[in-house]
Amino acid sequence: MFSKEGTAKDVKTPRICDVVWHDGEFIKWNDARVHVMSHVLHYGSSVFEGIRCYATKRGPAIFRLREHIQRFLNSAKIYRMDHPWTLDQLCNASIELARRSGMDQCYIRPILFRSLDEEHPAFGVNPFPNPLACYIGAWDWGKYLGDEAIEQGVDVCVSTWNRLTANSMPAMAKSGANYMNSQLIKMEALLNGFAEGIALDDRGYVSEGSGENIFIVHGDVVLTPPLSSSILPGITRDSVIQICQELGITVKERTIQRAALYVADELFFSGTAAEITPIRSVDRITVGRGGRGPITEKIQKVFFEVTKGERPAPGDWLTYINEPAQKSTDNNGFAGAIDEAELKVSV
Ligand SMILES: Cc1ncc(COP(=O)(O)O)c(C=O)c1O
């Protein structure tokens, strides 16, 4: 039907944790299974998170765990998933899973979904009759956009697919169903020889990558689309904003036109999986001098020093899994946006 050359490559996964947390207990990886008639498989009814645990000198440390779990709870709330789990319980479960994995570093994946009650099966779209199931798995995951991407940058395209509209599929919820849109963006990019696609929102402004937020550097100013451009309120995005503020780099949330991508001095993606990945071309137009720009490099350097525990973070960002719980602030300084006023209108 079409050439799939080069599209079957996945992110390197050297190890998978052999236990999975399920509704309060640890089960074997092989026992973490669902019925094929589960609501989630037919109607996309899941919410999930992606969290990285980094290797540091003080042992593995989970990056911005509470903020990720808070977003998980927010996603569940938007989809009226009435589960019993608290922020603390899910944080502790993630910490315990990371400990049991025995890995120095890993990626943690909590997921909550509508399952199937085999004794009283319900097959309609109405999700309410179906039981909820919550699982957390973990694996060691390599560089999401390739090993070289972090230094050399990636070649991307603007997708012909738009990002979700705020009143159809809310992009601020990290729901499994949103990733059908992401898959359209990603497949199109890969089949056309690009590493990733950038989606525009329904008004034609820059939104985000299929699995990353985007930043644009113009002169000495860093810009990123606001939440109202149908983006996921990325936790790495928030970290970049706070790092810029700490470095004295001006950072603003602004609606961004597609053409601004072509004339940017620098562009980069941010995300838990992609971390901070420079973009070296868009639609085969070279960005700046065609590699990692100096501001991107500066932000990236601080980000990696922080995640490795080599430099103090602007907030309480690392949870060392082998140390007694540290006192943390309510939101660990997570604003999700630069300007609280803007955040309120955007959300
Ligand atoms: C669509 C989308 N946007 C942005 C992001 C970045 O979010 P975060 O930095 O919280 O991982 C992700 C990553 O999960 C994503 O899937």
C-alpha cells in the first residue's frame, strides 16, 4: 500500500520491570492482562502518565513525580473516572515500583482505564457501568527521538493533521484517545522521512509535536504556545520555563504562526520521553544554523544537570527513591504556565 521503510524502529528498551502495580498490589508482568472486550480497547477510555526516573549519585530519582501524578488525577477527573486513589498512594506506588525494578533509571507509566466486568459485561459507549483498573509499569527507555537527536537535532515537518480542539478532545487531559491524533501526526511524519511532526491548532497556530511541547527562540527571547493552543500542559515545558527564568532568559507564552517556525533562530521540543531535543529543520527549511543552537544548549545543559541531581532544581523536583520521603510543597512550584492570569483563561 505504501512504503514503510524506516518506520518500524522503536525507542530502545533495554529492560522491563518484571512486576506491575495493580490496584494496590504488585503482580507479575505476565499477569498484567485485560479482556479483549474491555471498554478501553473499543472506545479509548484511558488516561495515563509518563514519568522518568533518573540515575543520580544518590541513587535513582523520579523527576517531578507529584506533578505527573497530579496531572494524572486531573485527567481522570475530566473523564469522570471515579477511582479511589490519592496523590500520595499513587506516588508511593510509583516509588515502590521503581525500587522493585532494581533499575538505575527507568520510565514509569501509570494508566487508569475502563475495564470489563466479566460477570456483568457492558458493551455500550456509556462508560459508567464498566469497572476502572489502575496499573503502573516501568521500563528502561532510551532517547525517544534517537541517540544522536539530543546533540544534533531532528528534522521535522508541519503535519497536515490539526491538534485536537478544546471542546472536542481536551488536549490538557492526557487520555489514551488523544494519541490517535498523535499517531496520525507521527505516522505521516515518519512515512515522509521526518522524525516527528508539529501539529497546528484548529485556528492554524502552532500547537505541539505528537508527544512533545515546542519552544521557539527568536533573538534572545524564548517563546512557547499557550495552553489555549491545544497543548498538553507539559511538565518538562514548565521545567524549561522555570530554568529560563533562573537563567535570566526572557520566556513568553504566545500564539505562534507556522511561518515563525521557518525563521526561528532555534527550535526545540520538550517532553518526558524526548527530554530537550533540538529541531534542525522544519519542512526541509533549515532552522538557524541547522543544529543545536546556543540557547537550546544552555537550557538542555541545566535540564540534564538538574535531572542527574548535579545542580539544585528551581523546585523540589527529584524524589530519591532510596531515601526517606522529603518534605515537599503542595504543587512543587508547578504552575503549568508562566503567567497565572493567562493560565486561568487558557485552562
Ligand atoms: C502530546 C504531548 N505533548 C506534550 C508532552 C510533554 O509533556 P511532559 O513534559 O509532561 O512529558 C507529551 C508527553 O507526554 C505529549 O504526549
